[in-house]
Amino acid sequence: MPEIKVVTEVAGRVCALPVETGSSIGNGDEIAFVEAMKMEIPVTSTAAGKIKSILVKIDDVIAEGQAVAIVET
């Protein structure tokens, strides 16, 4: 199965993870929320599939372009 890394477009603190490993997701579904500049910015999937792994946890400080999850398509 092909794998896609879901990356964040902003740096900040992970404040929510609405999905779990093994969850089925659709293209555009929210994988995580990153708090940046007092706003919660969603990190969305770029493909439909199943969450293979979540690479961050709540309260992690992450950088722009960092992978937050891997999706099997």
C-alpha cells in the first residue's frame, strides 16, 4: 500500500488529535490541530485511506513542514 506523509503548514503546538491509529479518513479530513498565534489551525489529509501512524502527541511543539501522520492509501 502506498503511504503519504501528512505535514503541517504552520509551526506551533499540537492542541488536538481527533483521529487515532487505524482510523479511516477521507481526503480533506482533519488529522490534527496546531495552535499558532492564538488560533487553532487544522492539519488535513491530502488523501483518503487509513491512519498508519500518528507521529506527534498533544502539546508537542512542531515546525512548519513537519510530518504529523502517515496515511496508507
